[in-house]
Amino acid sequence: MADKKNGINKTFQDLKCIWMNSSVVDYKLCDKDFDCENCQFDKVIRNLAVDSKQKSLTGENPGSILDSLMKKVKDQVYGPKNIYLRSQLIVKHLFADTYYLGINPAILLFLDNINSVKDAGRQGYILKNQALFKVEGEWGYITFTSPMNFTLLDKLNLNAEDILSNKWFAIISIEQPEIESARITRDEWFSNQVNSLNLLSEYKLNTPKIGTTLMDGGVPIKNLNRFLGNTEYLKVLSKLLNE
């Protein structure tokens, strides 16, 4: 009778490590008599499996969410054909005193989990500081206001998909002095870019103190608002809107 405990007459199949049998590793024969609890190789493989599962749940290291966003902010370029305005809006000249109206692409990078975009119902002549529309998400909402007086001629697109794809959402008529009073200079645009990067850097330095973890049953971290938490996320958006 074969003594399998001492390896007598054991076949190749008998010696396969459980991780080889399960196709986790290509080749590994057991030299611990299948005493997995005391096997260092088994511990290493199980730890790797846990790490892999954790990464799949979070999508990526939480800190890399900030790194990725910071890179996108750095890659933003000043578009000479656009006129950048306060309140994170932009216009583009069509003809005479007629312009397209849209959202500054810089703030679109920060918008996560948008559920809806609601029109404030304004028609005709729009006054400075009047609400134009509200962007709502699982984190709450922010309101975009007009930085100038203008006449609303036509609304083009006002839904989450079109807003996020950076489409113009209205055609307006505006006098040149109103544009000049609301526009930001090229230097101010670059200054805002630096401020955005500094803001993200501050959160990155404090990563251990903020964010949602999975250790206590939290949700997977996939975007900025879940990483910062709704309160901090709204603070970020508020700072950007008021630049």
C-alpha cells in the first residue's frame, strides 16, 4: 500500500499545490504535506488576493483620484476663442452682439454624479446675479448665476449629458460693456487654475483624515465627492463658483 504521507508513489497530481490546482499559479508543488495553515506561500497568495479585491472595490487608490483630477486640471488650456466669465461661465461670439453661452470646462472636471440640471425659468432679460440653472447630484446642488445683464434669445441644451459634454446651452444677446465687466483676464484664468491645484493639493496632504473607507462598511471610492464627502465636496464647488 502506498504511503502518500511520506511521498511514496505519489503522482504529479497528488503533489500539486491547491493554488496550482485552482489555476492561480502556473506551477507549484506542495512541499508542506498540504499543511496550508503553516505555509508561507499560502499566506502570500491569500494576502495578494485580499489586496486585489480591495483594489477592485475602490477602483483605485483613493489618493490617485486626486492625482488624476490634478493632471486633468493641469492639462486644461486657455481657449482664445472663448471669453471666460465669472461664475464659471463662458461665451463665444456668433455675430454682432449675439453669443453662445456655456459652462467653463474647468469646473466640469469637478462635477460628479449629476442627477439633473434644472432651469431657473428665466426668460427674456436676465439681470446680473440672477439664478440661471441648478445642477443637482447625490451630493446636493449648486446654482449657477449670471455675472452680467443680458437677453436670453434661445435655450439649446439643458440636461446633464449635454452640460457635461461641454455643449453650449443658450444663445444670448449682450452689450460689449457687460461682457467686459464680467470677463476674467488670461492671467486671472491661470491664477484660477493654480488655485484649483492648490485646493486639491491641500486635500491630498490630508488624505488620511478625510474620505470614505471600506473598512467600516463604506461605499466604493470612485469619484471626488465620495472621496471628500458631500460637505467638503460642496465647499470645493462653492469656492470654484465664487472665483
